[in-house]
Amino acid sequence: MKKINLIIIGSLTSITFWLLESFIHLELDKVDRIELFPKDINELWMRSLIVILIMAMSFYAHISQTRERKIEREKSQLQEQLLDEHYNNMELILDTRIQTNLALNNFNYSVISIMDKIEDGEMLSEKEVSHLRTVGTAVQNKLNRLWG
């Protein structure tokens, strides 16, 4: 939306009103020349009051428009921040999923390796049993983080 300076529009409207009012009195009063500043104090007071009201409304509209733009700008910034947070959360979820998948694959490989040794009749060493416990604990922790 284009930025419209409502104060300038109000000023132009006030000037136009003043000139039109002068032409209307020229026609109605059947005088020889136009009076930009009327001699009648009541007429001058009424024109001035209307111009002041037009300018006051212009200032009010300008302030309201500026405030509305500021609110829209802040709203847009908040939406961008929210999208960034959602994106970061999605990256975290994907990273956690990848880590959990790797942990499960390592655990699966360790279990298959141990099952092959057992099927071949070999005994498990203390190191292999400790490794199996470590891998199992890591998988359990990853799953707890993922679902917790």
C-alpha cells in the first residue's frame, strides 16, 4: 500500500474549501470581487473553524495510519520469528530422529553380531557385554528423548 500523507491531503482539502466558499459567496452576495478573507467576522470565524476541523481530522487520520502501519510491521516481525522458531524446532526434531535412527542401527548391528557369535557357539567377552549394555542404554536414552 502506498504511503499517503494525509496531512497534505487535509491541507489541500482545506485550501479548496476556502476557495470554493469564497466563490460561493461571490455568486450569492453578487459582489464585484472575490474575498479570500471575508470582512464579516462571523464568516471568517466559520471558515476558520471548518478548516481547523479538517486539519484536525487529517492529523488524527495520519496518526492512526502511522500507528496501524507500526502494528502491521510488528505483527509481520512476530510472524517471521514464529516461523523461524518452528523451522528450528523442525530441524531439532529431524536431527533427533537421525540420531535415534543411528543409535537403533548401531544397537541392531551389535545384537546381530552377538547373535551370530552365540549361534557359532562362541562365548561373549566382558568387553562385548559391556558394549551391548552401553549401546542399549544409548538407544533407551534416545528413545526417551524422542518420546519424552
